[in-house]
Amino acid sequence: MPELPEVETIKNQIAPYLPMEVEKVEFSDVSGRLVKEREFDPAGKVLTAIKRKGKVLLLEFGSEELAISGLGMSGGWRVSSEKVLEKHTHVQLMGKDKLGGPLFLGYVDPRRFGNFHLLKKESAQNWLTRLGADVSDESEFTVEYILEKFRRFPNKELKPFLLEQNHFAGVGNYMASEMCAHAGILPNKKCVNLNKRHAKKLHQATKTVLAGTVASGGTTFSGGYKDTSGSQGEGVKNLVVFYQKVCRMCGRSAVIKTILKGRGTYHCPRCQN
């Protein structure tokens, strides 16, 4: 499933083409599973900017209308100067880029687990309140914020807790395992046993994980995420425990896989305690 680094990559690849004059919008015959609300029609409007909050893309049509795009497990956007004909293209914006050339933005999602919302300002603001601090935003995601979460939810296990988007927006399964690894904390450790020292380590670990994966264009696993050109991300080369047989931090211990709250979780018994 695309996580913060993958969504950030897509955002950064679309942004240079904006603003976009949207002349036409096409939806596939089965897009009803993806398109949740349609409070406005993008056709005839200008896509002025693209931003990101956690794992969702925010497509701004001026200051009063916003399209929110969640990529689900297999979703992604393609950028092209010709109509996107890739199979499983369910939403397509057609028009002109900032230089007046043809521009097509197609949302491709084979499994249709993503979601797309066309919302007026008030509805968009209400929708976004479901997300916690974006873990890449240094003004929101601070040591104090992490410590407050530890204290408020003492019985939660750390790694599954990190997956809760209403607290840690942007973190997905591979990121959570990697964050725990770089912080030197066992993924099943309860928050009651974590203190400010752990919060500082987790804060720094998040920066480390994001720096490597964003710089590598995101992380692609088998049959998964692709960027706007259809290319795979190379972030897998930065992973230290997730899907690894031997820990790439110490280079000595076999990585242990467990299941926490139904999700595959990886850790090093030597580096994490």
C-alpha cells in the first residue's frame, strides 16, 4: 500500500505541471466504488496546486474546492501528454498544463481500494479532521506530540499504534517496522513503558526512514506501487528489517517476523529492546 514516501513522490511529480486547466473529466464504468462524494465538477475549473496530508493527495481547485485522493493498496496517478489508456484507469482529468500543452492525469487502481472525494471547502475541512499529525511535518509531529500519545494511550503496542492514521498520518506497515528498528524499540512494546528518550529516538528514526525512501522515489514491493511514469520506487534498498532475512543495522542477527494486530511485523532481537 502506498505510504507517505510514495504519495510524496507522486505529489512532487505532478506539481511541476500545475496549474492545469481541466477541460474534461472521465470516470470508468466501475468508478462508483472509488468516488465517494461529488460536491463539484472539476471540468471547466483550474487545478491550482497539489499537496499531501499523511497518505492522501489534496488537489486544490482554487481555495473553495478540493479533491482528496486516497490511493488504497494499489492506486496511483499517471501523468501523460496523451490520454492514459492503462487498464484500470478509473478517473482521468484532461486539459492543458501551465505552458498550454496537453496534460492528462489518470488515476489507476487495479484493486479499487482507493477513494476519491470532490468536496467543497467545509466538507473537505471536516474530512481532514480524521487525520492526526503528518509525520513529515516538523511543526505537527514533535517529540512532545509523540510523548503525549505515549501517555494518553499507555496500553497500546507501539507498532500497531503507529498505523493509526488519526494519530500518525502517513505511516504504513513497512514504515512502522522500520521506524521501530531505527529507534531501537521492540514493535510490541507498550506505550506505558516508553518515555521521552524513546520519543526522541522515534522522532529521529522517522526522519531517517523518510529521508531514504523519499529520495529513492518510494518503495515498491511485488506487484505494488508505481510512480506517475509507471516506474517502481527503489526505496527497498534502504530497508533494514522489513522483508529482510538478516538485520542490515548490525549485519548479524536474523530478523524475526511476527504478526501484530493482523499485520506482518519485522524486528531485530539484537538492535531492538
